[in-house]
Amino acid sequence: MDPKEIDNREKVRQQFETGPYPRVPLQDSPTKDANWLYLHNMINPYYIRDKKVIETEGKLILDAGCGSGYKALALAAANPGAKIVGIDFSEESVELAKKRLEYHGIENAEFYALTLEDLPSLGMKFDYINNDEVLYLLNDPVAGLQAMKAVLKPNGIIRSNLHSAQQRRPIFSAQKVFKMMGLMDGNPSNQEIEIIKEIMPALKDNILLKAQTWRPEEAPNQEEWYLANYLLINDKGYTIPEMFAALRAADLEFINMVMFNQWDLMELFKEPDNLPVFLGMSLPSLSQEERLHLFELLQPIYRLLDFWCGHPDSIKPTVPVADWTEADWQSVRVHLHPQLRTPQIEKDLIDCITNHKAFEISRYIPLTATSPIWLDSSRVACLLPLWQGSQPFQTLVERLLKVRPLNPVTLEPISQQAAFEEVKQLLTSLEVFLYVLLERSA
């Protein structure tokens, strides 16, 4: 390994030895944080890839770069019955992770002070690998991806991410400034942070670097924020084409972006169904990589290029829900997303039905939608059985016929076919956000 690379790696290790990430109090738990649970739920990528709902019981999950263990705790909470294995090259972080999961009573977990390159020494193969906020710190992200691929089961999935070169450009400029000043020569600490707190306010407010990066009100006196942004050693940014190039070099197949709904290119246009002729002709022919790259050029608002990937040829052709036939629907089993299947959400829905109020389903997993999603309580009442377990599609149709037997305009009985179409339309609209998971019989 190149001496400079060794030096950079050691600096990164020292930074996380003295400041393990994230700095979340030991007693805090992600069990009530809908966004964190959603991000760490392995059911999502498996369903997106295979259109199948997996059981998490008995699965083996690797948290590659576990830090202080808060992500490992989220993985345990979001995937009941799975075993969690965490690794990190910071021994201090590993010790904190062990204490965190012990504190919260998670017994099916183990942690090791280990680098990504040494993963094969564990002698394990994983169903799911969570590699969050790590890859962009490596000198060679391809090597990191290859190391994880080596311990991934044939049907397994990796979640990883890179810093966006487009969105994070101002922060990278700030890092160069502070490198010039010598603030990143060693292991940055409170002294360097205090210097930055003096420098940034001294600049005029219209200075571009200050206007784009200085947000003291968002991180008042938080040491972690400064170390993870202005003073993050070996931080690098990537574009979508570079991300895809790394995956190809590692012989891994792109599955989707983790927040796939937020990367919808068509959502950037005022009237997506009435585009200028040139766009209307050219956009449909773009590849998935090209669409994502165009999105990041037009709207570079996301700090992370957060993606799922797997072994080559792990993605098998599936028929989109919108193209299912009536026979397909007759064979469908409907699952409620496990994160929605809680007594409190069921109670909230019953309250809306009882009081004839609209039900805002999007508030329970805020990350999944860019705007609130409201449902007519008389329609969504047919989904109540899902809180008891998965149901055949036809069961929900029969329930709708009992909940709304008459057409409210004509007062004529609603036909079986009309109820079939209404439930199909409802489920199709919810499946886009993974609020329901639709599984066809083989």
C-alpha cells in the first residue's frame, strides 16, 4: 500500500477513535424513528428487486463500518430475528457499539475491530450488508465494494453510498481552505473547530463560501457536525457515472437508489405529461444511469448517492404491477409494510374511519413521499385486515363491498368488478411507496 494512502487511512482511523460516529447518547433508541427504521429495513431492497416479501428471521446482516452502533441497533429493530455482525476499524467505536446493543438488550449481535479488506477472515456470508457513510472515505471505493462482494451470499444485497460531488461541492471547497490553513494536518479537534468558528463569521455574509456552507443555527456548537463536514479527513465526492463505473469495476449490479422515489426525474417538471417535444422524445430512451445523472445535474440536493447493489445477474425480470392482468391480481397476496403494521397506526386509522376523516399515511414513513399522501377513510377501510397479517387480494375486495355496498351517487349496488378495480387502483398507488407489498403466486 502506498505510504500516503497508509497515512490517510491512519488519520481517518484516529479521527473516529477520538470522535466515534454518530454521537448519539447510549440510551437513545431508533425504534420510534420511522426514517431510520425504513432506511435499515432489508425487506425494501429484496422486494424492489424480486417482488417477493422475505422473512428477516434467521438472516445474517453485516454493518460494515458500524461506528458507535446506532445503525446496528436500527438494523436489529428493523429486521426482527436477524443476527447483526458489526465491524469498524476504530476499536473505540466497536467498544461503544457493543455497549449500546447490550444496553438495549440485543443479544444476537457481535462486533469486531476489522477493516473492510479483512472481512473474509470472519468466515461468514451475509444476506444483507449495510455500508453507510464509509465508501467515500476510502482511497479506492472499488476495493471496498469488492471486499463486501466477497462475503455476500449469492442472492444477497449491499447498501452503500458515496458523497455527491454535485451537492457537496461547497463543502469540499471549504475543506480545501482549511487544509491550506493547516487545520487538517493532524487529527482535528476542538482547537481547529474554534478557529473555524472565528473565521466564518468574520467573512462578509455575501461571500459565496459562507453563504453556501455556514449554518451555525443548524448545528449550534456541535463538534460532530464540524468534524463530519469542514474537517472530515479524506472526504471525496462522486457523480452518478462514477458510481456506476465503480460498480462495474467491482462486478456488482445496481438495483436502485435507496430513496428511489426522491430520484424521479419526471417529478422535476411542472407538467410531466405535457413535456416539450424534444424532451418527450428523448427522455424515454435514457438508461437508468442517464436518468439519475440528469437528475443530479438538474437538482443536486442530496448529500448521498445512496444505493443498493448485488451480484451480477441477481436481478430477474419481473412484470411491473401496472402491467398485471386480472388473473395476476386474483393470485396476489397483499402485505402491509412491517413498519406500518403497529397498534398505534391501526388505532389512528380506525379513528379516521370512525370520524370520517382523511388518513395521512405518508406521515408514518416521511422519507417515502415528497408531499403528503391522504387517503379517503371509506376506501382505506378495506385494508384494515392487513394489520392482522397478509391477505388475499380478493378478501380486500369483498371487504370493500361490505364497507361501501352502494354507489354514493346512483345508490345502485357496486358491482364485483367495480370493487375489484377500486381496490386494484388503491393498492397500485400505495405499492409505489412500498406502503403495501404485492406478491403474486408463482
